[in-house]
Amino acid sequence: MNKIIIANYRETEPQVISREGNSFAVKPVIREADAGKCAASFVEVEPGRYAYGYHYHEVNEEVFYIIRGHAVVRTPEGEKNLKEGDAIAFPASPEGAHVIRNGSATEKLVYLDVGTRLTPDVVHFPDTASGMVYSSSGVHHFRES
């Protein structure tokens, strides 16, 4: 990072991500292209939805801070219920596998996702036996054998 960065969540356009019939919105406020080794995004998840899918990283660590709503986080140790003000950290390993879903039937879940963004990184999706490699040349998808 070469300079101080100031960004506002309310002024950031959401990127809607849709996968396998599920969708959620991501508002990247500090992008890895600007910050270098880390990034921060606000993630908005509607009732009955989840973000990203069950996964873990080999290189990058993540921290989620719940701003609004009720989150249910699936981990290898079972489900964790989080409320406004709670934070949870995920190590870069199978022990850090997670998926976060909105635990409310009526209220939007909003959380801050802060993490390292080092490349290359391999992301595994155990439920679908698939993965992605993030590198300087782009994102490459693969199937686990």
C-alpha cells in the first residue's frame, strides 16, 4: 500500500454474486489492488440466503464482523450463532472452513469481511469437490479428485 485509503460503504456500488440459485451483494470498500495485502468488503445477505458457499483457503485468512442481523456460520466444529457486534476469524486451513448464512427470516444480514489477499491462493469447496486458484494470471477453477 502506497497511500492512505478512505472509502465509504454507502457510496460503494454493490456487486451482486449469484451461484447455484443463491445470491448476495458485496460492496468492496478497500480493494486488494489499492491496499496490496488485504481487502475489506461489506457483504449483504437477504433472509434465507448465504454468502459464497462452504470453503476454506490455503493462504488467506478472513475475519467477519457482524454489523446488522443474525448470522449462522457453519464450521468444521458445527454451527456458530453470531449477533451484531460479534467477530469471527478463520485460519487458512481446512479447520477454517466456513459458510455464513442469514439466520433471520425478516432482516438483512450485513457484515464486514476483512482478509489478506495474497496470491497465489487455493480455495477449496468441500461440499462440491471443487476449487479455485487465485493467481496473478486470474482465477482458475478445478475439480477435486
